[in-house]
Amino acid sequence: MHAYRSHTCVELSEANVGEKVRLSGWINRKRDHGQLVFVDLRDHYGLTQCVIDSSDACFEMVEATRLESVVTVTGEVLKRSDKTINTGLPTGHIEVRIETFSVQSVADTLPLQVNSDEDSGEETRLRYRYLDLRRTRPHGNIMLRAQIIQSIRARMVALGFTEFQTPILTASSPEGARDFLVPARLHPGKFYALPQAPQQFKQLIMVSGFDRYFQIAPCFRDEDSRADRSPGEFYQLDLEMSFVEQQDVFDAVEPVIRGVFEEFSDKAIDSEFVHIPYAESMLKYGNDKPDLRVPFEITDVTEIFRDSGFSIFAKNVEKGAVVRAVPGPKCGSRAIADRMNSWAQSEGAPGMGYIIYGDGEARGPVAKALGVEKAEEIRIAAGVGDGDAVFFACAKANEAASLAGRARVKIGEDQGLIDQYSFKFAWIVDFPMFELDEATGRIDFSHNPFSMPQGGMDALENMDPLEIKAWQYDLVCNGVELSSGAIRNHLPEVMYKAFEIAGYDNSVVDEKFPAMINAFRFGAPPHGGIAPGIDRIVMLIADEPNIREVILFPMNGKAEDLMMAAPSDVDDSALAELHIRRAPVIKPKGD
């Protein structure tokens, strides 16, 4: 018999009754019944109940061994009585009578409970992540992640994509976040950057003559933590295709995403990934990552308030503000309206005006000031009835959209209107190529600078830059942005012109993107791609509220690895090798 195990802790069944077996694992739980001690033995695969009688030689050893110690037991497989069968376990019809018992590794007093779902606090869980991962749910999440990645790989290969690995030490590339920099020892004063994404490399793969590339790519961005964003690093399904238009990318990606969600989740999935232009998304949902499970939309009611009796909004409209109306199904009470107003104030807004509809009339200060006719116009526009309310956001377009979008989701959540058992996907398309920085008056790229403008060079030369749309798209699911992608700008002259509009001359392009701009001069195919986030896909499928729950060894919200004590200080000698000198500590005046 093997030194440690003849079976795993999930393999034994009634077919094994009477056999002598050997199991190894962690003591998950012990139950002392006086003359009998029951031990739930756990390994990676599952649980098996073991039992020992007080008359057995190793009884006292079993009794004294702490939870989470690693042990090996040898004994006979017994059939449980009908009254003691545990149908919740694959091994619930049998138990192992312990004949020999050996301790492979003794566990100290535990800083967190492994055998329960008790929340020990984020700091403790991350500091002792190797213990946390022994728990059922975290362990299952990481296995789910591995299975999803395996499935994605198989699906991509089946679609004719080839996996390549791109460099980790590279040059800085503008991806919207701060770079992680690595000092170059052999080149004093110079730095490598960890890739925010393999953007330039995957485009260069297309220029190199390969047709369909993919990679489960690590990406590194020095950005703040959010529930759906891990600080430091994340993984994405990075892909690129040659000789494609936008729809070709959609047709390649949709079966992979839909297939993975269908394979690993029981939730309903819409057969169609709807296409929503960016401008429409901002108007109807208040953002570019709409949660389509919320069964109502935002409405523009600016013109109803223009020159109206509600002077606060009317004056703001004259100054260029807009008014967005958010339906409030089942919100037709003063208490709910007041709570929404308080919530808006907590979000940094002055508040939210409202109209309550009931008994065939409109109530509230806004309704009174507007009059019956305009209040009815708003009711019809918002699609509400008796027992409902309408809430208003009045501000500059972006500010009003943001508040209305958040209010829409809050109302949906508070009123229990969001379908928790479905995934709804949408492609957000027709992003603006450029945007105006209102503080500086400068035009800059609104998204990826490598996107092809719709209309190409003609659009760049003859259109208002703020009216130009890009072949840029996002994939969204349940209010979470899963990925961003684009049909790329593969023509040097178009790239130079796009950067010129954003205030960069040709020398900047030559300096910042030498490999790509030079490569495009030697024949570049039209190409495009996308990069769905692996962590977010797993988070949604696992139904976890925070992305850290699906990452093997995550950082905390301050980008600290509490388990490995990173980031850490380094010796002056190591810094000297890298030609780095510590900045002097400047004491505040008065100290």
C-alpha cells in the first residue's frame, strides 16, 4: 500500500466496504462522543468520516491532535447505518474505522476557522491566505477559475487561434493607468515597464504575418482598488485578428463568452448580445456599462423643464444643464422619495427632485411648480403610473448622466427589480474618438489612441473632432465592463493625423511607439481585437461581490500583499546596483 494514500477523500463508496484503505489529509472537524471520536478528514477532493473507539491503541493520539493537522489513517471501510447516512457527502454512506494513525504535520492554534464560513476579516484572511484557501468556497472559486481558463483555451484553439506569449519587461505604453517601472541595471537611469496590456505586441504579431493570436495575459497597472478591479495585476483573454471588421471580432468572441457562462453557471443567458451606441447608453442608462437587468430606462426631460415654472431647473437649463428623469416603480411614497434625496446628497449631489404619482394626480413641489400638463408629460415619457415616482437629476450632461445612472441601479436594487438569475450582455459601440478636457480646453483621445476612426483620414481632416466616432467597443455584462477592444489604426498617416488632433506632433509618435509606427511602414494588415478580463468573468460566474474572492493570492485595497509582506524595503546596496538613491526625508516645518 502507498505510504500516504490508496484513495482520495472523495473516492470511497459502498463498493469499498470491507477493504483496507489509507487516506491522508487535514483534520477538518472532530466530534468526541466519549467512547467514540469521529474525524472528518479533508483533502483537495472532499471529505471522509473516520471513527475510532476508546479501546483502540491510537485513541488518545487521535483525541489530542489539533484541527488542520495533516494526518494519515489506515483502516477498514464500514457501511454506515441507515440513521447515520449523510446524503450531503459523496462519501456519506461509509466511514473508515481507524486502525493506525500517524501525524505528518502538527498545526498550531488557528488564526481563523477553516471548517466554517465565519468571516474572520479581510486582513486575517489575506495574511493567512493559505489557510483561507482551505475553506470550501475560496477553494472552489480557485478551482472554478482554473476550469474556466482551461475551457477558454480549448474554445480559442477550436476557433483557430494560436497562443503566444508576449514580453513582461517592455517599454511604457499609454493604457490609462500608471506603469509599474523596473530599473534597468545595465542601463543606468533607464527603466522597463511592466505591460498594462500586450497592446503593441499583439498588433505587431499581426504585422508579423500571424492571423489569429490569443493569450491568457498578465497585465500590470498601478491603479486604485475597486470591487471589480484588483490593484497591481490582473489577467485577460487577450486576442487579435487580421483582416477583420468589428462584427468579425464580435462573432469570434461571443461563442467563447456565452459558452463559458453556459458551461459554468445555471443562470439564464440572453441569446443575443445587444448593440448599444455609446451616446444611447449614456442617455438611457447613465453610463457606458449598463446593467440591463434593471427593467426601466432614463429619459431626457430637459425640454419639459425649459422655461417651466420650476425655476431652479429652468434657470440651470438656460445655463446649459440637462434634466434626466429616472422612473421609480413602486416608489410612490414620501418616505422613499426623501430617502432617495438623502442618498443623492450622500453621493455629492444637491439632491434629487421628484414627482409622486397616485390616485390619478401628481404630487410634490416639482409637480406643483410644473403644473398638471407638464407633470403628465413627464409621467408618459418615464412610463410610470399610480404608485410610482419619477426622480430628477439636473446638471451638466455628464454629471446628470452619472447621478441618474447610479439612481437607476439603486432603485432597481432597493425595489427588488433586478433579476438575480440572469446574465445580460451588451456591446457598447461607436465610442467618440476624442473628448474635450473642459478644464484645459484641450482635445485628447477619449479611449484607446490606437483605434481606427470611423471614416478614416477623411473624417480626421474634415469633421469636428468631437463628432468623430471610433471603431471602439466594450463588452458589458450585468453592469460590469468585461472587456474593451477596437479595430486598430494600421496606417501611419492616419495615426500621425489622429495624434496631431490630440496635440502631439509626429516626433512624439516616433518616440513613444517606434516599433509600431515603423512596422506599419512595411505593410500592416487591417486588424482588430479585444481583451475580456478573466478575473471579472470568474467573479460574475462565481457570484462573488469582490474580485479578490477569485484570485489565488490577492492584494488588499492598499495594494499590499499581507502574506508576503510586499511591497518591502530593500538594502541600499541593492539600490546602488540599480543606480538609485533614496530621496531625502523632508521634515515638516516646526518639527
